[in-house]
Amino acid sequence: MSGAPFQEVNAASIFINSLEERKGRLCHKQGMTTATVPDHSELLRQLEEPYALNAEQIARFHRDGYIKLKQVLSAEVIAHYGEEITRQVVRLNDQAKPMSERTTYEKAFLQIMNLWTKSGIVKEFSFSKRLARIAAELMKVKGVRMYHDQALYKEPGGGITPWHADQYYWPLETNHIVTAWIPLQATPLELGPLAFSVGSQQFEMGRELEISDESEAKLQRSLKDHNYPLDEAPFDLGEVSFHLGWTFHRAAPNTSDRARAVMTVIYFEDGCRIIEPKTKHHHSDLASWMPGLKPGDLAASPLNPVLYRA
């Protein structure tokens, strides 16, 4: 593979060259130097420490279908774990097409799943009790398991992420499923932050659509016609969103010259069971994320560890 296509395909040089710059920028924002970055035990403590939710935030999450929470993660946590996540994305990415030859979905982001099984450092991040507890408390459940984690890196010049609802893909009996969307940098509009249709978890039209040009066109029109507000505000450094499986969301293209780095973790209520697969995506997800299990079984394969239990 020649140098120019490689840079276009996965922006590896952009990602790698920006690692130390990103770490320095995040530390500077918090008034730190390399010498004052907390040691490993302090980073782990921050990933375990509870985040104080209040009743109004939980009520807003159930009303709107999502919530964006400020100062969930510190700059030092993002710098340390974001570096390793980026290295793993570059190492594991197999997208080999120039942007001009990709489908709409392929243009949206580089997608690397279950990174926690590939790196012990990423596992520390994805297994954060702080994040998992927020998910459980927002859903008002006693415990949550992991469905999977995934890195979503929207390259410079990357396209839209079409309107969709995640739960279309999941063969689980519960609606108590939430995704934490964790930007690894401040995410202004030009990077393509996640945008939400406010309250759309109650909207049933379009739930049968997989992410595609069709879902973008139909849901854009339907959500507007039914007067669902759009929240496409940027994300501050350390801000994390949590959205329900049936909440419709999208992202604008990345019009900047740098990658939009994001890590996500999907949590579901501990104790739920697997449903009979209804689509090819249900069959694929069952085989990939809950191997060896069948409809009616508890969703509790070795790939679905408990991440928080009250």
C-alpha cells in the first residue's frame, strides 16, 4: 500500500503524530506538566470513583432518551487511555478503501469493536465502574453487563453517520440498554459530534431501518415532521453522553483536518435474556457478542461481564 492512500484510508500518520500533542494539550488545559500527570493508581481510582447524579438528571434522561454529563472524565484519564485506544485503532484497522470508494457507512467512521479483549490498558478504561454505575443509575437498575465496547474514529473528511437507533441490532429482551459515547478530545461541530433527536425513544416509526442512506433520508423527514427537537451541541473535554437504545441519533461529517476520536461502551441490564433473532443483524450480534448462547438464555457469556452491581 502506497503512502498517500494509507494516510487517506486510516489517517494513521495523523493519529500517531497527534498522540503526544494531544496529551500535552490536555495536560496544559488542566494546568499539568508531564511530571505532574497522576500515576497509574490515581488514574484507576478516578475510573472507580462514583459520579454524583441527581434526581433531575435521571428524570431528564428518561424524558429525553439521553443525557450529556460534564466533567465525567479528567484530562489526564482521557490523555492516558486515549493514547492506547488510538494505537489499537491504528493497529487493528483493516479499512483498505480510499474514502471516495467507500459506502456511506464506511465513510462514517473507523469502527473497532471489543478493544478490551485486545489491550489490558483499554480494558481498564472499558471496565470503569464510574461509567458503568452512571449507566445503571440512569436506567434505575441494580446492575449492568457489557454488550461490547467500540472505538469510532471519524477521519478527516469522513462523512455523516446516518440517523439510526442502536437497538435495531440487539437481540435482547430488555429496553434497559444504554450507550456511553466518550469523546477523547473536545468535540466542536466541525469534528462531527453525536447529535440526538430529543425524546425520540418514544417514536416507533423507523425502528425497522438499519443505518443507511435510507435511514438518513426517512428519519430526517419523519423526526422533523413530528417536531422532535435536534440537539447537535458540541462536547466539552471530559463530557460524556448516555443514550437509550431506541433514541435516534446521527453525526455530521468531519470537516476538520484531524480525526474525531471516540470510545463507546454499551451496557445492558444484568439478568435479561436473549430473544429469538428476527433479523440477520440479530443473528450476527448473537454470534459475535454472546457466543455459545441461544434464545431464552441469560445474556451472560464470558464476553458480557458484570461491570457494576449495587
